[in-house]
Amino acid sequence: MSHFDVNKIRQDFPILHTSVNGKPLIYFDNAATTQKPTAVIDALVKYYSEINSNVHRGVHSLSEKATNAYEASRKTVQKFINAEKAEEIIFVRGTSEAINLVANSYGQKHIKDNDEIIISTLEHHSNIVPWQMLCERTGAKLKVIPINRDGEIIFGEFEKMISDKTKFISIAYISNSLGTINPVKNIISLARSKNIPVMLDGAQAVQHVKIDVKELDCDFFAFSGHKIYGPTGIGVLYGKESFLNEMPPYQGGGDMIKNVTFERTTYNELPYKFEAGTPNIAGSIGLAAALNYVEDIGIERIAEYEHGLLKYGTEKMMEIEGMRIIGTAKEKASVISFLAGKTHPYDLGTLLDQLGIAVRTGVHCTEPLMKFLKIPGTVRASFAFYNTKEEIDILTNGIKRAISMLI
Amino acid sequence: MNKSIEEIEDEIVEEFSLFDEWMDKYEYIIELGKNLPSMDENLKTEDRKVSGCQSQVWLNTKSENGKVLFEADSDAIITKGLVGLLVRVLSGQRPEDVINAKLGFIDKIGMKEHLSPNRANGLVAMIKHMKLNASSLINKN
């Protein structure tokens, strides 16, 4: 394994060499979205410059090229998450759409009055609201696994919660607000023993840990391209073929049909059944470029380097007086959510922005979690493999400076 | 006679022109936020809250001798400083003038970014509420 050269990696990301408010950009909002390497930007330019065309319908050469590229992207995703078949990879807009698809399609067929769906306190709104909407439609109930003070799921409570009424479990692999890595293998194995399908919200996981859906044995897995250095507006729903095959289509339109008459429509096969309308062809190609880029560096090396940043960042943060790290799980991804003394996250975020440091402030689309923790929100610094310890030093110095202004 | 909205706006722009550095500007706003009297906790009711999910703002409106009187508060100190500036400009003015106020000073002092809906700090909603409350006073009279 060659040496991990962060300076070389930084050369691949043009935006990291820009300035914000007259200061060199320090980008610590990677949990919201990641920056794009030249390989991804070039793939998009190349697609639009050379092969832009609609897929699956033209007999002309360009359409064939675009179709081949689109389907090759599907295979790249399949390989990246180690799915059994390419047909199990559905291209969607992002994690939210993937969860909505499952909640609507699987939910419509299988979820009934008084059934129970289990999520956790850590969920992003995207993994709460679609299930709430399903519950409203069907009369099913949403059960929420509690967490402890460190921001970890209380597994014993989950064990107690699971019953004959439990018909679906949807859990974040990694918490976007706190960085907690959930014990998804244990959750899945318990669910498996009771024959309950499990969906993993992988939006915060796919860029940090090796995903092998066969090894995980999850029934559904969702992630967004833009959080793994790919374009926005493209994401993936993985589903086991046996589930996807028997699920009704989610949206109707072109490409998802076999035959249409005004009396009756028959639907296309997987994966097209779930891909109504012209898909995000460029996005899929950009995503494949991003996955290849990550693969070239190696997700294990990325994880190891990011873990180093997390450890260093946590230590440096704790040196700041009045610092309170929110989310202190034993297993954590490179996310540090925090509150500093009595300062309001908005104030701290505003001043850090003036220093060229991009962090996220607020409730991070996890309002129920913030209510549970009884805090108005946090400041969140989330690290990617192109960040450095020097940047963390600038962040912690910036925080100290901001605190001295605010208190 | 009371100063007009434009006159107060000009005053503020002049005060801020003394600062070259962003830090001095923000220090001044933070100072204003710290000095703005906090609103009575009993007045911080749901109906006085103009919400933004990042910081919260409370606005109380009264009328006196045909003028609108505002008092406001926020849980974030920078927002509170900006809220204080808005109160300074608009409180004690005629409802018609409040409704028509352009509030160009926010841009001129380099604080326009705080009016971006993206900030969700309650400031934009607060200006809207100030104007709405002023227009409902006109309708009452």
C-alpha cells in the first residue's frame, strides 16, 4: 500500500484552491455534500461534449453510446457495493427518493393498519417523514429506538421493541448529525431471525466505510452520489431482486413500461420498472467516475486517514474551554458536532464563515434528535480525506477567536 | 421632529463606514446585540415568534399616537444585533413609512448575506412581520 499523500489528493479537487471571504477555503461541510474531483468534472464535460443522447430508445449510434455508458455506470455501482446483479441497482435522485420509493412501493403492498415500522432517534428527516406519511395512509405505527447520552442506539430497547407487529426496519448506517456508526450488522441479524426486511440509509456511510450489501445482508440500501464526490441529483437504491420484483412501480412514465394501451399497461422489467422518465444519464456517469476515483485510492485507506483526522480534531477541540462535543459514540465517522460555551451555533458559524471555514450549523435535518438532546442545534465539522490537520488547527483557532468575540 | 427612516439608515451606514475589517463590523453588531434589552420572557410567546430554524426571533408590536413601536429579541447574538438595527430604524415611524421602507442599509453595511433565505435566521421573516403588523395597524385605524 502506497503512502497516503493528502497534498496530491488535494490537487484533484479544484474548489479546494479557491478563496471565501478573502481567505483560503477550508471545507468542513462534507456531511452535507462533498467536493468533486477533476475526474468527475471531466466525465460530465466529456458526456455532454461527446455522447449526450437519450438512452434505451434511439437506434442511432449516439443513443447506443449513451445507453452503454449509463448501463456501465450501473455495473460500476453494482461492483462498488457488491450487489449480486446489476438489475438490483435502481438509479434515483438521491437517498430521499430511494427511501420514498420503498416506503411507497413496498409500503403500499405490505404495510397495513396496526403494523409497526422501526426507525431510530438518530434518523435524518428523510428517513422519518416517508415512513410517517406511510403510517398516515395505512394506520401503521412508527416506533423509534432510543439512544443513550453518547448518541448510541440502545440495542436492548430495539430487541424489546421488535415483535410480530414489526413489518419493516429502516435505519441510518451512520448518523449525519453525530457521526455515530450504528450496529447495523446486529440489527440486520436480529431482523433476519424474525423475517423482517431492513433498509439501510447509507447516505453518510458509503463514503466512509466499505459497503458490501451481500455481507451486510440488508434488503435495501440507499445512498446519494453527491456525498461520495459525485454529482448532485443522482443516487442509488439497491434492493434484493426478490423484493424489487414483487414491488409495484413507484412512478409511471416512459422507460418503465413494456406495453401501454388506454385500457392497461404492462410494466418493464428490473431495473427499468422503477426508472420512469429520462434518467439522470450524466449524473450516473459522474457517479461512476467518483466511485472509480474512490476505488483507486481505496476506501480502507480513506477510512483510516479520516479516522486520524477525527481523533486529532476531537483532541484539539477538547482543548477549547467550554467545548461540548455532541455525539461521543465509541464507533464514529469523521463528524464532530459541538457547542462552545454559551455561544449560539448560528453566531459561531457566521464568524467561522468570515474566516473562510465552511461548517454546518443548525439541527442538520434531525429535529427530533435535537429535541431529544435538548439543544437548539449544533455546529458540525465533517471531515473528508482531502482535509488536513493544519485545517483543523485553523478551525480550532477560529473557534477560540469567535468565542472571545461572542462572550 | 423624529428622524425619518432614511435618515436613521444613513446614520447607521456612516457608523459602519468607520470599520474596514469584517471583525470590527461583527464586533460592533455583537456589541449592539449584547446591549439590546432582552424582551420580557412572558412576551416570548409562539404568536410573537418569527421562526427560522437556525436562530429564533421574537417581535412585539404596539401602536402609540399613530406610530408603530417595535421591540425584538433573538437567541443568537449576531441576529439580535441586526434585529436591534431594524428596530432602531423602524420603531416610532408611521405605519405607511414602515411598509414602504426599502432598508437598503443592510446591503450597504455588508450584512446582506444575513437576509438570504438560506440563513433561516428569522431576519427576513421579521421584516415581513414588521411590515404586516404595520399594515394591520393602518387597517384598524
